[in-house]
Amino acid sequence: MIRIFLTGYMGAGKTTLGKAFARELNVPFIDLDWYIEERFHKSIRELFAERGEASFRELERSMLHEVSEFEDVIVSTGGGTPCFFDNMDYMNRHGQTVFLDVHPDILFNRLRVATRQRPILQGKTDEELRSFIVEALDKRAPFYSQARYRFDAGRLESRRQIAGSVQELRALLNV
Ligand SMILES: Nc1ncnc2c1ncn2[C@@H]1O[C@H](COP(=O)(O)OP(=O)(O)OP(=O)(O)O)[C@@H](O)[C@H]1O
Ligand SMILES: O=C(O)C1=C[C@@H](O)[C@@H](O)[C@H](O)C1
Ligand SMILES: [Mg+2]
């Protein structure tokens, strides 16, 4: 049985790598953000706006529990998922966990072109975004570091790099 949770900050590559990894292993892929959006027929941005973050986190936790029941699955979590409740511990008990560790400069370059659909980053200037990322990584490090594996996902900028990263991840997890 393969049940793997990919965690990491926004833009770390959870969705990109998770999708490619699942295809390689021939197991279903679930992106927790997409799963929530489908279930509630609303975007993450709308859910944040309508319910507020605290209520979103409750809902995210219950959806995490739901997808953790599946056998043979690659789950890409939301960027904040590991940092609330006992979610990290829960994932460690239910499968293999990976922290996609990416340098803040790379995250900045990836995220500055895509802040619109990410409610937490919306409306920030470049300088605000840069320091926000550094501070958030600092705050979240104690949670992300509880993942069983750490993987450098800094090379996802082309199909070739994604394919290479998939092979490296496969070797790390021995699957
Ligand atoms: N087809 C592609 N071609 C080139 N680069 C890509 C492609 N797909 C993804 N990337 C790169 O991978 C980065 C990681 O994005 P991704 O959406 O996978 O992160 P994430 O961890 O899922 O973020 P979030 O928590 O916001 O959902 C992108 O910003 C982009 O730089
Ligand atoms: O880092 C975060 O807190 C978030 C990341 C996204 O995946 C979404 O789950 C949402 O935008 C919150
Ligand atoms: Mg994603």
C-alpha cells in the first residue's frame, strides 16, 4: 500500500510533483485544495472570504481525515495543512510524509507571478511578499520538519526537471 503526503509551503511544488509522481507510480492523485474546492463547489479563495481562516482549517482537517482513508494514494496537502491541529502527527501515523524544502528565493520567484489565487498572498508588493515568505517559513519550520523525509524541490521549472525530480523522489522513498 502506498500512501504518501507531500507537504511544504505555497509554490513548493506539491501539486506539480504530486501529480507527476502519482502518474509514475500509477496510483491516484489527490490535491487536498482541489478536493475541498470540488466538495464545496467553491474556490479556496471564496471559502477563506466567506468563512474566515479558522473555519477553513476545521474543514481542511476533516477533508484530510477523509483522504487519509484511501489506500494507494499520493496526497498533496495545502501549504498550511501541517501547521494546524495535530495534522502532521496524523499524517505521520497514516502514511509517509515528505517536506518539499525549497529556498525562499525560489519560492519568491514562483509565487510573485501567482498571488491572485492564493488568498494569504493577495495584494502584497514584491518586498512584502519576500519578507512574508521568509517569516512564514520560519514559523512553519517546526511543523514541516516533522515530516519523515525532506526533499529539495527547487528544480520543477521544465518538464525535464519535473521528470528528474520524480526519479529522485522515488529513490528517496524507495518506491
Ligand atoms: N508545466 C510547468 N512548466 C514549468 N514550470 C512549472 C510547471 N508546473 C509547475 N511549474 C513550477 O512549479 C512551481 C510549483 O507550483 P505548485 O503549484 O506545484 O506548488 P504547490 O506547492 O502546489 O503550491 P500551493 O500550496 O499554492 O498549491 C510553479 O510555481 C512553477 O514554477
Ligand atoms: O499556506 C497556506 O496557508 C495555504 C496554502 C494553500 O495550499 C491553500 O490551502 C490556502 O491558500 C492556504
Ligand atoms: Mg498546490
